[in-house]
Amino acid sequence: MALYQGHVFIPRRLRGEDLAQLNDYQSQIDAYKGSYDAYKQQVADYNKALEQWNAGPRTSPFKGVAPNAPAQPGFTQEDIDAFQDESLGRATQRQSQLQTAVNVAQNPEAYGFGGFGFQYGGVVPMQQGIASLQQPVTGFFPQYFPR
């Protein structure tokens, strides 16, 4: 007997490891952006000092130190795009597997599992086989456990 056939939507979710890697990429990008913004301010200050020195009489050498650009992250946008494609592929595959499992649970006959159901809703009758060696349980489903 097939169970409820309403649609059960299994969302596509990234694995925890993939989310951690994406968060690591994002934190490195944020750190680089902060360093780059500070570098841009240092360049602006250096250029302003250089303009002031050039406008003046230039009786002494320029003592300003040129700022150094921050080191770029060890990955490129192409690396991030490739990782996102791979992680979405893993998430899609997992979503498909979980959706198939839900479909099997809803309609086992369609997948050849129709004979695996349990009589009386899963209660093991006490009249035959190994179950008959156990003491009868009273109070639960008395119609299945005659005395």
C-alpha cells in the first residue's frame, strides 16, 4: 500500500565542510579588502606629502616612505567559482539521493520494496516462530496478543 503521495521538497544544502571553506574564502577576502583600503589611504597620504614637498622650496630631500601593497589572498576568483561549482554539484547529488529515499518511503512498491511491509503495522504476532518464545505483553494491541 502506497503512503501519502504529496510532494515532499528536499532542499539543496551545502555540506558543513563546503560552508566552512566558503566562509574561509570570505574572511580572507574581507581581510584583504580592509588591508587594501588602508593601503589606498596610505597612498593618498604619501601623494599629498609628495605634492607638498614638490610645491615647497625643496631644500631637503623627501623623507616619505612609499607604502607597500598588501599581499593578495592565495586564490583567484576562478578558484572560488570552481569550488562553488563543485560544492553545488555535491549538494545537488545529496538532494537527489534524499529525494529518492523519500520517494521509496512513500511508494515502496514502485521501487520493488512492496514485500517488505509488516503485518499489523509492524507488531510481531506472538503465535509463531521465535516471537512465540517471549512472554506476551498485555496492554498494547490486545487483539494481537491473545492469552
